[in-house]
Amino acid sequence: STAKTPSSQQTSYIIGNVLAFIGPIGLCFINVMLRSLIQSARVPVTICLAFIEGLGSVFLVPIMFALVTPKWRLKYDVALYLTGQGSVWVLAAFWLSLSFVHEKAIVVEM
């Protein structure tokens, strides 16, 4: 195995912190956009969810390959855990989207 140099460790640390900062801001933006689509355009929840999840993949996959080429050698149990986590995420996003339809609050537009 190859050891990482201190500069590559520092670069990874900086990239990780920048992405950790940008991620929640992006999630807030996506949630507001999702809610606006559901309430104002009357687009079905499943269509909005597919659009939002697809939008995340369109942005994240190029960033992933730009930063480092992934090398995946997953064991069966790890792949099963990740599949379960993804399924729970999609269900949670679906129920969150459905709650946006039924709640009484409005989206504040500036």
C-alpha cells in the first residue's frame, strides 16, 4: 500500500471540509426548490423526487471523478448496507416531499 504524503492529506482534508460546508447549503436550496415545485407548479411528488435526486447525481458524479478516481471493491455485506441506506434515503425524501404538500407553511420568496 502506498502512504499518503502530508500535502495530499492536507488537500483531502481541505476538500472534505469544503464539501461538508457546501453540502448542507445545497440541501437547503434543493428542499426550497422541491417545495416550490410541489406547491406552486403542482408537480407530482414522485416526479419532483426523481428530478431532485437526478440533479444531485448530475452534480456529484463529475465532482467525484474530478477529485479522485473511485476504486470500488465492495464486499457483499457492504454493498447490501449501502443499498439499504440508499433505500431508506429515498423513502425519507419521499415522505419529506409528501409532508411539504400537506403542511400549512409557505415558501418565502425574495
